[in-house]
Amino acid sequence: MMKTNAGLFFEDYCVGQVIDHAVPRTVGGGERALYHALYPARHALYSSDSFAQSCGLPQSPLDDLIAFHVVFGKTVPDISLNAVANLGYAEARWLRPVYPGDTLRARSTVIGLKQNSSGKTGVVWVRSEGFNQADEMVMSFVRWVMVRKRDEAAPAPQTVVPELEKAVLASELIVPNGLSFARYNTGLAGSSYLYSDYNIGEVIDHVDGVTLSEAEHMMATRLWQNTAKVHFDATARPDGARLIYGGHVISMARALSFNGLGNVQMLAAINGGAHANPCFAGDTLRAWSEVLDKAETRDPSVGALRLRLVAQKGSTPHLRGDDGKYHSDVLLDLDYWAFIPR
């Protein structure tokens, strides 16, 4: 009897399949410290209890992307252990903050399948949900991943491509209970630019760059318990290179965006996201943002910005070439909503 887990392959999935993922994880100050060590994260709400309390929260929550990484990591052994690549995201929503001491678990539902023309791989769409110890949902997101087939001769399943919303409506963004920016201190936050200072169509170059290393990537993927073979095993790819976890790129780009978006404190939703090109150790990551939209919320002190965050290898901002495809320098194209003081 086999006691080891080889992971699921494309032909093991069916639409409607529900997977409860092991193992629940209690998160705390250790995750916060390691996150801030791995990424140049400086947003005040996630750095200071007293600052968070001045904004109406009981204490400083863990960075929103810590919750994302932990929930994502829980899903990997069942969804993307045999992945070629994680392809994209949609309909992601943060529903409540995660605080030190919370215990997170995850559940995924298969919502789409499509075998690729090569017959060697297929795309699996899942909706993953993260819950805390009180069974309250803290976040949900859709992602799609290219997964290897165990048997290339296995028949292709019926193609089901889910219809996904192009964007989370601003009216559906959830402002955490108690959050208010009425007493917001821009001096302590490190930026004077508020909601009214940003204009739709504005492009912000975040200036700084970070050269990615194998050491930090290995620490990050272990921290988030991401066991996908392409991140650890140099024989998992024909080129013998270990692929940088896409979430590592997201967090690094988000941290770099502080320079220009220092008061964009809380992530609210991801409308869509694509890992446009593979990323490897030695790549130097830079980021720029475009303001796509603005919206009011139920709290008069809290505004929402819809932003496009692009991470790339080159120093000149790029997105797409003349052929409409992503420029080869582009690593990440992320469309998201976030809360900022008004």
C-alpha cells in the first residue's frame, strides 16, 4: 500500500469536487516578522498596534498577503503539487482581518476544467476559501493552474470554462468592522498623499528595484508551505531552473509600491491577475502602478482605489507589445482594490 502522496493529476479532478485541505495553521507575530524580513513592507497599519488602534481596529492585523499566502499554501498539495505553472487569479475578496493567534484552514471547489491541445496537461479552475477558528470566512479567490496529466492517453474531460466577473464591484468591498481613517496620521504613515491626490489614469513608477535570490525564495516558499515541485525540485522543469513562486513576486511588488502608494493600507479585492512570464533567481524586479478607478465606501473616511500593479524585469515600464501579448519583461499584472484615507 502506498503511504506517500504523489499529488493529484489533471485527470483526478471533476467539476463540483470539494476538497478540504490539511493542515490548519495558527499564525502570529513570527509570520509578521518573517514577512517584513523577506519583503520591504512598511505599511503602518500592519506595523504598529497603536497606529491600527487609532484607525479603530483592536490591534495591528497581519498583512493581507500573509492570509493569502497561508490559505494558498494549504491548497497546494491538492491543487498544484503537479503544476506546470499557476496562471491567474480573479474574484478575490478579503472579508475580515486576520490577527495574531488566528488559526486558518482552507477549502477548494473545482469550478472548471480544460485539457490543453498537447494532451499532456490541462487547466484546473478552483475557488478557494480561507476560514478562521470561528469558521468565519476570511477570504476567497479563484485561481487557475496548469496541471500535468498522469496518463497522456487518459480521455479528456468535458470542457467547462467558468464565467468570471471582470471586476469585484466597489459596492461589494467590505470595510472591516471598526475601521476608520478619521484620525489618520500621515506623518506616522510616511506619506502625505490621500484619496483625493490620485487621479484615474495616473501612472506611478515605484522607482526601487530588488534582485531576487534563491535563498529568500526558498525561505518564502517554506514559510508559506508551498510544496509545488517546480519551486523546489530542479528536475521538475526541462531547463533545470526552479520557478520563483508567483506569490513571492506579488508580495515584493506590493512592498515596492509603498514608494508612491504609502497610504494604500488594506487590500480589499483582486479583480484579476496574471503571471505573465516566469520569474527566476537573479531577476531584478521593479514595479509601477496605474490608477484604474476610485470609489467611496460606507465609511466617509475610507476611500477605495482600483489599481493595476505591474512587476517587471526591465527598467522601462512595459505592459504589452505591438502584438497585444505581454512584453517579455512583464512578470505580474495585478488588478486590485485597496482602502486609502479620504
